[in-house]
Amino acid sequence: MPDHVEKLLKQWQNVRPDLDCSPMGVIGRIGRMEKFISPAVEKVINEHGMSRIEFDLMATLRRADQPLTPTELYKTTMLSSGAVSSKLDKLVDRDWVQRLANMEDRRSCRVALTQHGVSIIDAAVEAHVANEKRLLQSLTLEEQADLSMLLAKWLGQYERDL
């Protein structure tokens, strides 16, 4: 059964047989998949009482397994410093993260997950991973690995320029 993008490619082939529109197949499918993936990911994260930004901040802290400065957080998550600061305030109010004095630089602080925050993000990440497995279930494990490798190669080309 052809997907929506395949139908568009056939239409282009009919009106412009001289034009190789195959790149539209890749880019168009990635864009359309994002429309299915994002709401599914948001739903699971929201079920754990957090926004996507809050999830990203807490997951970053959990992966780091040590306190980070707000600067390290905003660079890792590619958010603005203002967005990080306001989200951290909300996470502190919920007792999910805490600000710690930075002995190396008294002008800044370090941010760490609280024990309550660790339990919240661990449960959210487990649900998130299960959801991602569900989203990929139409692909075999080998196909998932191949797709991941190809996307990493492609993404790496653009990330080198950052």
C-alpha cells in the first residue's frame, strides 16, 4: 500500500518526468513521520506531569549523573538560557531539582535532581523508551539499526557545522 508521499512522487513523475524528485521521498517521509511521532512522544511525557522541555532538562541531568550548571544544561539541550532558568524555577518548586552552591564560582550554581526527581524521570524515561519501541514496531531490529546508522551519518554532516 503506497504512502502519501509515494502518491505525491507519482504525481510529480506524471507532470515532470524530467525531474528526479526522489529526495522528496526521504525529506517528505521524515517530515510526515514527525507529525505522527511528536504527538505520541508528547502524550507520554505529559502523562508524567511534565513538558517536553522539562523532560529534556531532567533527562540531561539524569544522564550526566552529576550536578550541572545552568549553562551546561542550556548548551546540552539547545535551549535559551532564559528558557532553562524559568523551567528550572518550576522544577525546583516541584522538588524535582535543586540548586546547589557552586564552590568553584560563587556567581553561579549547579543543578541536581532530587531523589523525588530521580524517581519521576526514571519512570518517564522507561515509559518514553517503551513508547519509542512501539512507534518503531513496524521495522525489524535490523531495519531500525540500519535506519539509525543512516540518520546518524546524515545528521553528523550537519552537526559538524554547528
